[in-house]
Amino acid sequence: MFLLYLGLIILLPLYAQFKVKSTYNKYSKVRSTSGMTGAEVARMILDENGLHDVKVVQSEGFLSDHYNPMTKTVALSPHNYQDASVAGTAVAAHEVGHAIQDKEAYAFLRFRHSLVPVVNITTNASWIFIMAGIFISSMPSLLLIGIIMMAFGVLFQVVTLPVEFNASSRAMDQIVSLGVIRNEEEGHAKKVLNAAAMTYVAAAAVAVLELVRLILIFTGRDD
């Protein structure tokens, strides 16, 4: 059973990373018929949704794309910012989807933001209590405290799922309705977004599995 668990927590993230990289690399080579760069797509969707104050900037690194709600900035990795590809279009639209969520005060996004300060504290601290609780069997309360602290991080991972899926749904609606992609490009864009979503699913699955394992260790001590 432990080997199965170990295999899952190792292979799930690896497969998700392989899938997103291979899918992205494939469709980053497919030029979009609109001829618009990711930066242009992002700017167009932002303006269409009245988000004129949100900036579009170039970030550094491979697939470093993100939306920063504090600075109201959509940051796109170099290839997505500069190139006119189906992959770049999908990723740019996805990040703008988060900006639209922010504007509309999307409930799951607000909840996730509220968890950030708590998670920043509990994520690293939880393992101190967990390890102490495991090695000091006479103090099971330490393990319980660690599990409770870890649970906030797991909750963050789980809440991230609807945030990401919703942003992708908004992205597809925008690029289709605005005519940025056409015909078979729609299917290609969905593949890029679905592959990216797998990384979040894998991260959440691994987090839940680890939490369950620790809970079983804790409850097993009472037997």
C-alpha cells in the first residue's frame, strides 16, 4: 500500500508536468490565424471587459505567466508575450480570466486570497510539528497541530481548482466570442488549458493523499 501511495505522489506531478510541457511545446509552434501576440490578446480582452487599468507586462522564465491582483498586472512569459501562437493565446486569455475574476469578486478567488497569509505561516511550520509529533510518540498533540496546520495548505490547493477551471472557461468564452481563434484552433486551445489544469489537479491530489496518510498515522496511535 505504501509503495502505491509513493508511486502516486511521485508519478502524478511528473505526468502532469510532462503533459503541460509537451502540449504547450506542440501548440506554441502553431501560429494563430488572428496573428495576435499573447500581449495583444491579453490587452484586447482586458479592454473589452473594461479593465483598462490592468497592465500587461513580460515576465521572465518558461511558463511564468500569472496575474498579480496586488499590482493589477498580467505577466506573460517571453514566448507568450511576443509570439502569435495558439498556446500563447490560450495562456494569455487564461491569465486575463483571473483579472476578470478579480474585477467581479469571484467567490473562490476571494476565499483563496484570504487563505494566503495563513498558508504562508502554516505551510513550513506544519512540518516542524509533524516531524516532532512522529518522533516524540509521547506527545501526539504535536502531530495533531501539524496536521491541522497542513490542512490549511491542502484547502488552498483544493480551492485553487475551481479558480483555475473557471479562469479557463472564461478564457475560452472570450477568445471565441471575440473571434481571436477559429475552427480547429478552439480544440487546440482547450488542450493547452486542460493540460495546464492537470498540474493543479495533481498538486491537490498529492496534498490530499499526504494529509490522509498523516491522519491515518495519528488515528492509528489510538488503536
